[in-house]
Amino acid sequence: MDMEHRLNAKLAPESVATTLIRAGCFLSAYELIKPQIIDSIYGFFWCGFEDGNDLYDEARYVSDVLSLNTKSKYLASCAWLVKMQALTDEQVATLAKIRTHRHEVAHELPKLLVDPDFEVRMDLLTDAVEIVRCLGVFWGSIEADINPDFDGQEVDYDGIKSGSFLLLEYLASIAGLGAEDTGASTT
């Protein structure tokens, strides 16, 4: 197909709508991942209240998390998640690709709309859904383990579905990914 036909296909209203939906879903995926990596880990070191303020075990947070990468809180947090077996090294490498592509999508939206060779990477959106699922299972299992309501009960940790996962799974379906693409159950 010559460039004129490819450009016309890219600029067709249905194509533009699909591109914008996928871009929005991808940007949302990143925004759902980031707080689970940085904020949730910091929150893990919460130790109470004093004078109406949250207290955190800052010394332990620095030694257990920030010491893993002194140049980046994000990378240190990723390393901690690997250490805690919430994510794999491969998933962290994929997170770097997701972050880079997020910046491309956010900062080069006009190019995304008109360049026939530039598309939202649906493979990375699929990976993002799986990473959000893994993070939800990790944080959900911690919640289940410390919640006395679950004492003496068998918990299907792999069946935990966080709100972030459910939202991203829904957005991915709007973007054109089916349950078979995201690894989600169809029940």
C-alpha cells in the first residue's frame, strides 16, 4: 500500500477514534501502575498516627527500599517488588518499555494520529494488564493476611482482582483486547 493510502487509512474517522481510545487506555494503564509501585510501597511502611498525621518507618523504608537504587525511587521500588516476588525482573524490564512508550504516546499524540508507522503498542498494554494483575494479587494477599476477617479461611490469592485490575481489564477490552489477550478469566 502506498503512503497516500496508508495515510488516508490512518486518518479515517474510525481509525482516529480507535487510536485515541487506545492512547487513553495506555496512558491510564501507566497511571494505574505508577501509584502501586511508588505510593503503595511507601504505604507499606506506615506505622500509625501522631497528632493527626500518618507516621512511616522512614529508616526502614530507606534501608529496605531506597537503598536498592539510590538514584530513582521508582527503580528502587521496582527492585523491592522483585525482592518480594511480586514482580519478575522481566516484568520490571517491561515496565521500563511501558514508561518509555507512555511518554511517546503522551508527548507525540499528533504523530500517533497521523504517522502510519506509529501505533499504540498493544503488546505493552497486554503486559500492563498482567502487571497490574500481579500487583493486585501481591497487595491483596497482604491485605488478606493481615485482615482478621480472613483468619482460618482459605484464600485464593491468584483469584484476587484489584479495582485497578478490573478497570484496566475493562479499558483493554474497549481498546480491542479480549480476555484471551489479557489472560483474564471470562467468568
